[in-house]
Amino acid sequence: MNFLHEQAKSITRRHFFGRTGMGLGAIALHELLARESQGAAPADRQPHFAPKAKAVIYLHMAGSPSQLDLFDYKPMLVKHNGQPCPKEFYEGKRFAFIKGVPNMLGTPFKFQQHGESGNWLSDLWTHLPKVIDQFTVIKTMTTEQFNHAPAQLFLHTGTMLLGGASMGSWATYGLGSENQDLPGFVVLTSGGKTPDAGTSLWGSGFLPSVYQGVQCRTQGDPVLYLSNPAGMTRESRRKTLDTLKTLNEQQLRDIGDPETLTRIQQYELAYRMQMSVPDAMDLTREPKHILEMYGAQPGHTQDELDKASDVRTVYKGDDPTLPNNCLLARRLVERGVRFVQIYDWGWDHHGASPGESIDKTLPIKVQQVDRALTALVTDLKQRGLLDSTLIVWGGEFGRTPMAQKEPKEGFFGRDHHPYAFTMMLAGGGMKPGVVYGETDELGYYPVGNSVTIRDLQALILRQLGLDPLKLSYPFQGLEQRLIGVEGTGKVPEGLMS
């Protein structure tokens, strides 16, 4: 009896969990291999209820477009242009750069109403009016953050801190991908830079790393390090992966680390992607009229694209990467990719110099997205994909009704504004032609019907058939969710068809 007692005491807590993990790991490996033998993805899951959308294309304009110069027409603001801002709009408020008493800034652009919805659009948009009735336009978005990186993180990961799981990761964790030869979550960038929050915006955070976004490029190797090293054939790579798989399976049995499952899956996916990704990313396969519709320009080298999209030359209007990415997004969702995230940098119009004055830079950025966004909606609709694909367009916050720089200085811009901004959604079960909410006469605050970041996150998940309250993952003793541990999952009424 004493011998058994001493033996029991010798089993440490670490040893206990290690042995337990081996058993759980073996069960998980058995399930993984069983699914692979049946041709199913390990992440393949059923939605909580019937989805309205099968895929999402999220176009994030990093830096944040000025809603007051694009969508939210305010004649009263134009009337009071150049006059001192009322105290209640700046006293006790936090701004990124505004100091002292700012002057009101009416838009220098003309506005007209378009479509049956009567949507107000500035004359910077030349193509969007053709499809504006396909969009649900939310004019009363609000956020809790007023600096770029925290606001971007809050929007895309549900927390303003690093380490959260991105929206695309949550979508693929909840639903998987419909194409086993392509990643479920793909990221495309344009504008010469990644957003201020960096690659954390498409990281998997506490979710298994197999759900992180895969960044693709329009030229060269679509995915870095995907090609075989010099001297390695596809057959020799297959043999190498088979050996690695055997070793990883043994490690899983010995240690039980769930990330070993991720490693096995990633190696196998990378092998399959060598054939599928180049085909999906090859824009030269598109007919000429489709390329012209988007304004896409295949055939550039990566160096040429990087130079064209550099932030200091992007305002020449010759950056082809965003139109290319919009066409690639259509090709990807057409092939079963669940979530395509496009980040376009260059929308931060502070007017810090004459060359960056909002009346000079905003028209060029709109020109780059206008044609491509319109083509994306048109193309998806004509292929019967718009109803099942949710398009989201917008930034991380809005721009102030006050000028950051005095117009009399010859250049001007707008500061960050978290209290009211505009976002657009189309397809994927959204109600077309809806203009949701209104702001006050100066465009400062919502007048009822405000929509929070949590509301938007819940809306996107619900359109995918995912319950924002039930989609969770245990981490640090809590059930983590995209909408936050204490999020309500509220979805605004009247936006869904």
C-alpha cells in the first residue's frame, strides 16, 4: 500500500497533463486522418443557422475615407465653412492632431442624389452611382478608438490590443473553406504599405494558426516560399512531406500539442496550393472586357507594382494593384475561398503638406477604387454570386467636420473622427437600396440608429450563418468571441433582406 501511495505521489501535474494530452492528441489525430481520407477539411463545420452569404469580400480603406466628402452631404457645414467650431464639438474631446479652436470645413466637392434610393454621392464617384442601389449604406457607424492601429484592431479582431483573432480567422474557424486546395482566408494589399496595425489584422491570435490569413501577391510567387527550392522536384517534395508527416504524427502522439495538427495541415495545404494558387491568381486568363471593366493590369513585375503603389507615387493615380485585387477577390470566392480581405493604404488625409491636401489626394484614391468596386458588384451579380457574397467597404473611423489645417494656408485635411462615419455593404443577404441612419446638420454625431463596431461584427457573422454569441473559443479562462466576451450580438433591424 505504501509503495502504491509513493508511486501515485511521483506522478507530477506536468506528467499527468502530458500523458492526458497524448491521449487527446491521438484522438484528434485519428479524427484528422479520418476526415482527410474522406476528403473533408478539418475545419469544415456546419453554420448555426441557414446562411445568407457563403463568402465575404471585405475592402478596408486603411486611414479612413472622409464620409463628409464622399457620402454624408451637409449643406449647413458648407454654409459655415471657415467659421470657428462650436465649443461643444472640441472642448473635452480627444483628437489625434487638432489643437486649439479649429474652423469648420465644408466639403469642396459637389453632391448629387443617385438611384431609386436617392443616395447622396459626391461628384468624385463616376462609376459607383451605377450600382449604388445594390448597397446598404450605413451613415451612423461609431467606434471606441480614434487612432489607426487600435481602431483597425478593434474593427477586425474585436480588441484594440494585439493578440486577438481576426474576423477572417473566426469565419474559417466557424465554417472552413469550400475548396480544400486553397486557403479559407486570403489577404490582398495595395497602396504601398500594410495598415498601421500590420499583419496582426489577419492573424489567428488564440485560435489555431491554421486559421490565420494567407497573404497573396499579384505577381511573382503568389505566396512567398510556396515554390519548391532549386533542385527539388514535386515528387521529391511529396516524399519529404510524407516523411515530415510521419514525424509530426509521432510528435503528436508523444506530446499532444494541437499546433502539431496545424503543422500537418499547413504542409499539406501548401503542397496542394502549388497547383491551385497560380491558377487562381492568374489574371491573364480573364477576357479583355473583364480586365477593362475592373481597370486591372496583369503582367507587371512585382517590383513595378511595388514602385507604382508606393505611398508617394500612389497619388499619381497609376496604381493598378487595387483593381487587380478586386478581380482576384472575385476569382477566389468563385473557387470557394471563404473570406477575402483587401487592405488599401493611403486614405489618411490630414493635409500635412500641399501635396497631401484632401482636395488633391482624395480624388485620386477614389478614382483607384471607384471603377474596381463597381466592377466587382457588377461582375458578381452577372455570375449569380452577389446574393451569396457579402461585400463590405469602409475604414476604421471617419473624418472630422473641422479642418485640421486652415484652408487659407493653401492645403487642408480632416482629423480622425470616431463618432460618426459611413460604411457600405452589398449582396450576401443585405437589403439593397437602404440608407440607414442620419447624422446631425454638421455631420458630427448620429441622430439615432447608431451602429457600433460590435453590431457590424455581429451582422457579418450572422450573414454567414454564425451566431455571434455561440461562436467562441476557450482562452485564458474565458469564452473568447469576435464581439467580445461581454458583447451582446445585437444586429441592427432593417438591414437584412
